[in-house]
Amino acid sequence: MIPSASTALEIAILVPLVGALLIVLTGKRPNLREAVTLVTAVALFAVVLRIMYSLTREEIIEITLIEMLPGLSLSFHTEPLSILFAAIASFLWIVTSVYSIGYMRGNKEQHQTRFYACFAIALSGAMGVAFSANLLTLFVFYEVLTLSTYPLVAHKGDEAAKKGARTYLGILLATSIGLLLPAIIWTYAIAGTLDFTPGGILEGRIAGGLATVLLLMFVLGVGKAAVMPVHRWLPAAMVAPTPVSALLHAVAVVKAGVFTITKIIIYIFGLDFLVEVPTERLLVYLAGFTVIAASVVALRQTNIKRMLAYSTISQLSYIVLAALVLAPLSEIGAAVHIVAHAFGKITLFFAAGAIYVAAKKTEVTQLSGIGRRMPWTMTAFAIGGLSMVGVPPTAGFVSKWYMIAGAFQNDNYFVLAVLVAATALNAAYFLPIIFRAFFDTEDEPPQKDHGEAPWPMVAALTTTAALVLLFFVFNGPVVDLEYGILKGPQ
Amino acid sequence: MLPLIVVAPMLGAAVAALLPPGRLPWLWATAVSWFMLWAAVGLAAQVMDLGVLSYWMGGWAPPIGIEYRLDPANALLALLIALLAAVVLPFAGPSLAAEVPERKSPWLYAAMLLFLAGQMGISVTGDAFNVFVFLEISSLATYTLIGLGRNRRALTASFSYLIMGTVGATFFLIGVGLLYALTGTLNMADLAARLPDVAATRTVHTAYAFIVVGVCLKLALFPLHLWLPNAYTYAPSAVTALMAATATKVAIYVLIRFIYTVFGPSFAFGEMPTVQLLVPLAIVGLLSTSVVAIGQANIKRMLAYSSVAQIGYMVLGIGMATATGLTAALLHVFNHALMKGALFLALGCIAYRFGTTQIDTFRGLGRRMPWTMAAFVAGGLSLIGVPLTVGFISKWYLVSAAIELGWWPIVAVIIVGSLLAVIYIWRVVEVAYLQPAEDTTRCEAPLALLVPTWLLVGLNFWFGIDTRVTVGIAERAATLLFSTAAGGAP
């Protein structure tokens, strides 16, 4: 039985929740519990594909669950950007689940039921964010995502984990309640609606200077996008187990952030309106600064995961930056980079986790010669790293291409300079690691004799590395789909 | 029906006092509270259909006789009192059996019913002196109830509340007396009609000052709140829940009634510096007591301080002197009762097991009492104002009202207040879920306590998602309070 598209939309949000419930119920029997996780993940992806299918046939789906406040409802819809985010999140959930099983068992972690259940709830939150039809719905699920990931970040339960989780929750809640919510209420006060509408809802209703303030509140209020100075939670959350880092960095959390910002720029402000706001430039500078500053900080990190965290901060601001360039091609670049970065970064984190499980190594300096012991892992790491730099034939090149094209479209040479400089910096911190892993000789005597990590982990990271390469060739469908976001008011 | 809702608990109290000690007084009081709920629902429905209900005591026409008068504003309040009573009384049985000696139970439940009679009386009466009478009835009952706490400090807490409460009631009486001397009437509607002619006199100004200060003592507006933390901390758990949920709310209602109906907004906000008085006190109160709450070691006392802070929000809404602000205040009266009710009931479960609510007791409770702690977290989220809970709805309206007025600093204050709530709630959550307990046996509270607790938690979410009832009544009440003020007599 194939459900109708609007039912599929409801199912997409419910599937992970039901999965979470079943995971809790089957908690006593790990094999069954993991099977539930995998089945749920696959089912969710299938449902998202079903929704994608109807979108390609230009069926318009919109459902309203309930009217929360007069004129404000919990409702969902589909559009190209949301389907992209949903597809990425649900697909990577499958891969991450396979990987988690290897990681959690390999490390003999505690509280695994709580882990899988919270993971599923977080995915439900991500689906809600993806398909929300207005800012209120988006905010609701944004907070679901924040709260459900807190136990994951605090998973280990020791002092460091608690401290990191506190920072994580503190910054995300403070920014969302402190800036995002007032921005939403303000938007409602001036526009009288919060629906995502092609062409935006704010044009002609707010003066240029105030529009910049509002946009700033949105950009900083969406703390998940980690634009400086609200980026501190991301390195703090590095205390979490690696699958959680993957969830944060690639599957759902930061993607939800940049997705939200892109969506607000396109569907709340509208490109045509923002182009006329002169001070919008300030935000471009802020995002550009984040790209460079985070890369410089990453250059100085010795802990692999911390380095990757700062790399994420920089890569996220690529997306925000591209969205703020306001050229049609750069919006596509932003959307494509959500995919490209997801594939690349998840590979890198999977590799970092595999190194930790197999060799208990966490520092860059310990990686000398590890490429010979873990060839699959380190090859995948190299591919992921090259994608971050943006070298062909990787996914990172595709998005960078569109971003640069967009910058030319608007003659925005600041953005161009930032992109070039960031590429150089990325190369400066990824290439030495790859070199060290494959061409340096191992410390004598080796601290621990080891091979590859457990096979589910290797399988997962090989898959995502392959995707990084494949996306370079087969990016057509994604790009075509995303041209849909450029359609003006219907 | 209208007088019955007051008469039933009052006569019920006499009956309860005559019953033999044991379970019988409790069952009787519960039955009476359920009758009150049934009556209150019926009355609220009638008010929504017919507008204003009026009942003349003994058939004497107002303004000579005493009038009971129900409009949307006090219908909401009556519903609230009855609802909380109907949920807390079933909880009170097992909870108070553990905290208060059995031989006192007839008096205990008699006092509880008298308290309810007083509260209900204040909310339905249309007579200013009658308000004082019922205020004293409920206050005297409260002093008794607080004094029943098992810690001996309950007696001093009760005594200091007695002093402060009596001062407040006396101030109120002086004010009413002055009005009577000037106008020769005690009926609120009649007062409202006659006061504008004499509004310029010093007597009316003095009366207003006495009434506002007296009521603010009862509702524990900062800095007149000093009686509240001790009273809430040392009273038996069920009593605290009932008091926190209803007593201060009724005082808030009296304030609204006198400002908007009796004196009228044009007098209260035009001639008297009400805004300049209420708004700064509300702000300082909500910020300072939130900070104080963070430092409390006893969680019951922490929530007591949080209550004072939340009262700040309500007074802020009243002080805004707009229909939206008043709607926000009325909504928060209702919503805060739900969240504090749920939180204090959860604490009651913990006190039932451990006899204390010190933060050390909470170690590892997330595993030992999963349902209780989940209820606490849910109530806490509502207090913070996370979407899908009632707290979010109140905050939404309050922030909207502030934006409408262009009071940007107030928006910031409301938000900082929410963030402080995050800190004090999360402190408990961390201890409960992340600190290991020495004794790890499960000791979940009995079902008789959990069901009422979860009922209130459920209502927190229900009215957070489906806001038709609460927002509907609150909006109608606010518009009515404003329109009657403009048109003289209601």
C-alpha cells in the first residue's frame, strides 16, 4: 500500500516517534532494539522518498494539524529545500544507525536504549523542522531537536560531559528563546502571518535598518547554524560519543540551523526585498568572518574532533554566507552545500570515531602512519577532507562552484575572497593529516596493535565516502530540484 | 447554581469537621471538589453563551443586596479553582496522610473546603465588602493549613503570613471603607458607576492606594512577598500545590477587578501612577526572585521564589494597560496555576517518599522515580515556556503585548526571566538524571499520587496545544473589562 502524499507527510513525523517508543519497549533485547532502529530508519527514508516523488510531480501538499493560537497553526508543507533536508537526514540516519551499532557495542557504552530512543526523537524533530509550513511550527520542532539531543550530548554522564552538555543546552536555548522567539513574534506583529511564502512576507512592511536588525536576530537566534559569536556549543558538544557528533554535524542539528536560516531568507524576507536592504552587507561580513576565523582556529587544534568541530563552524557559515549573497545561483550553492557538507563531514566523524574505537587515539599528532593499519578508514578520511577543501572529484567542489558562480552573479568580491582564503586554510589543516597518516612512519614501538574498527563502522564510512565521490558526478537531480526554490510567487 | 458553588464547600466544611478521623473526611472533600468542578464547568459554558450571570442573595436587588456576578474573567478563575481543587484533593489523601496526624484529618479537610469556599466566593462575588469577608475566610483557613506542616518552622511561617495577611486585608478593608463613606455603596458595578463623579477627591486616591497595596500584599508582589517562600516551603505538599495554584491567582483577579472594573482604567492609569508603580516592581521582582531561586537548596523553596517571579509576569501584563497585556495576564493566571500545580504535586510525590525536598534528595531520582521526575521536567519545561506547553502561550501573548507597545526593554526582561528559569529548572534536572544515587532501588510514588500529577502535566500540554478555551475566555474577559470600563457600569 502506498500512502497518499499528505498522509506520508504525517507519517514522516510519526515514524521516528513510534520507533522511539518501540526502542524503549524492546530495550531489554539489544538485537531486537537495533533491528527496530534500522527498520524505522529505512521506513522513514522510504516515506521521504514517497513525498519527494509527489513533489517532482508538482503536487502541492499542505496539512494543518491544529490551530494553536488564532491564525497560527501547526502545519506542514513540502518544498524543494525541505525535501532535500529531510532526505539527507533520513538517509544518513540509516548509515549512522549501522555505525552506531558498531560504535556503541565496540565501546561498551552504557544506557544504549536511551541513546537510540533520543536519537529517534531527534530525527522526528528534524523531520518537523524540515516540513514545517510556518515559523511557529519550525520553532516548536527546533526546540524538540534541542531538548532531545541534550541527553545524547551528556551521554557519558561524567563531569566533562555534563559541562559540555550544559554549554550546549544553554547556548541553544538562550539563543532560541532569547532571539529567535522574539524575532518570530516581531515578524508576526508586522506581517500578520508566519507562513513560508515564496517571495517573502516582509516586503514593504519594515524599514531597511530594522530589517537588518530582524535578520540579525534570526541569524544569531538560530544558534544551531553556529555563526560566531554563538558557535561555542559546537566544540563543547564534542564530549558526546561519535555517532552523536555525526548527528549534530551532519544528520540533523547544524543542518537544521542552516536550513532554517536559508528558509527564512528565501521565504520570510524574500531575495528581492533583501537585495534592497543596504545594511544586509553587515551580515555577509559576519558570516565571512566566521568562515575565516573558525578555519584559523581549526588550524591550531590538535584534537581531531575539536578540529572537525571548528571546521563545521566554518563550513556552516559558507552556507549562511551563500544564502546571504542573495544571487539565485548562490542559493542553490547553499542548498547543495547542505548535502555536500553532510556527506563529507559525516565521513570525517565516522573515521575519527573508528580511529578512537580501534586505536583509542584522539590527537592529530598520534596519527602518524595509521593509514597503513586502517587503510579503508583513512582513505575515507582523505576523501572527506578533500571534499571540505573543495577539490574535484568530490561533493565539496560542486557546491563551491555554485557559490562562486553566485558571487560573480552579484559581483560580490568580498565573498569570493573569503571562499578562496577559506579553501587555502582548509587545505592547510586537512592535507598535513592525510600526509601524516599515509607517509609518516609509526611511532616506535606501536602503542597498540590494531587493525580496522568493527565492520559496521567501516561499512558506514565507506558508504558515505563513496557518496562524496558519487555526488560529484550525479548531482543533477539535486540541483534540478533546488531550482524550484527560485520560483517566484505562484 | 451560582451561589451553590460557594455554599457547597462552605457547608461541606462543616460536615467534614463532624466526620470521624480517617479517610472519610478526605473522600467527602474530594466529592465536594468534584461537584464544584462540575458546577464551574456548567457556569463557564453558560457565561460563554449568555454573557454575564447575576444572582441576588436573598432576592435583594443590588446595590442593596449582595450580588454574585459571573463574567468571562471570573468564570475563568472559578474554573481554575475548581479544576485545581478537583485534581489536588484526590492527591491530598495519601500525601497528607503521610504528613499530618490522622486525628487532625476532619479539621484539615474542613479548613481545605473553607479555603476553597473563600477563594470561590472572592471570584464570584460582585460586592466589594464581600470580597473582604471571603478573603478573610480563605486566609484564616490558609493559616491553619500552613501551620499543619510537619516541620515546626511551619508555625512561624504561618504566623508571619498571618501578620502580613492581616495587614493586607486591613488595608483592603480601609480602602473599601473609604469608598463606602464616599459613595454609599459596596456593589462593584454601582461603585464603578459612581466613582467617576468623585474621582478627583483625595479620598478616592487614598482608597485606591490602600486597596492596591493591600491586594499586592496578598498576591505577594515584590517586595511584599516575604511571607510567601516560608509559607510555601513549610506547608504540607498538597496544601502548597493548592495555594500556589489558586491563592495568589485570586488576589491577582481582585487587583484586576478593582483596577479595571471598579476604578476603571482611565482613573487607574490616567490619574494614578499605576503603571509607574506596577511595571518597575514587576520587573525587579521577576528578575531578582528568579536569581534568588537559582541559589535555593530546597526545591520547594526554589519553586516558591519562582512563583513570586511568575507573579511578576502577571502584574506586568496588568500594568501594560492594554487588552493584549490583560489577556496575557489572565492567560498566565490560568497557565501558571497548571504548571506550578504540576510541579508542586511532583514535589509532593518526592516528599511522600523521602520526607524532604532538598536538592541532595534528587540524586539519581531520574532512575529511581522515573514518572515523578518526568512530570517535574515536563512542568519545568512549561515554566520555561517551551512550545507545546501552556508556558509558551503565556509568553507569546506577553511578548506580543510588549512589542505592540514598543516596550523593547520589557521584551528583553521577559526573555531574561525565561532564561533564568532554564537555569533553576535545569539544575534539578542535572542532579536527578546525571548524578548517581547511593541507593539505586526504584521507589516510584504510588499511582494515587502519580495520576493527579500527570493529569495536571497533561493539561499543561493540552492547553498548550489546543488554546481555544483558555485564549477564548481570556480574550473575551479582557475586551469585556476594557469595554465596560469605557461605558461606565458593566
